[in-house]
Amino acid sequence: MANQYQLVAVLNPAAGEEAVNALIESIQAKIAQAGTVDSLDNLGTKKLAYEIDDAKEGTYIKVLFTAEGEFPRELERVLKITSGVLRFLVVRVGE
């Protein structure tokens, strides 16, 4: 049974706007392989409360997607090893 999930990720903007856009597209493509992307919002670059991997700013994105129950674990595994992703959180949207 498919559920709706929300991903919020903080990306490292140090590599440039093109690299951030490519990273967003790769995340979107990964989600599209196993489900559907309902919406993707680029929330912009904001100053971080504390440095993460020597980054003082982060580009925030929010993705709503629908997928089977096993997929978020796989998405988290991929995001952990993807360079350019500073932090992320995947949650199931309410019942």
C-alpha cells in the first residue's frame, strides 16, 4: 500500500547553483523510480544555526512524494552517502 511521505533536506550550496540543481534533480529521479513526486519546493538558501561539515549556509528543499512503505529506508540510505546532502528527514504524512 502506498503512503505519502515528506522529505526535508539541507544541501550544501558551496559547489554552486548548478550543482545544487543537479542534486535536486537526482533526488527527484530516485524518488520517481519507486513512486511519484507530488510536489517539490526549493525553500532557498538560509544561514545555518551551526556549521555542518564547514558549511555556514544550506539550501533547503521540501519534497512530498507517494511510495511503498519500504522505499523511505532506501532513500535514506542513498541520501546518507550522497555528497552535498548535509542533513535530511523523511516522515510519513499524517493519517
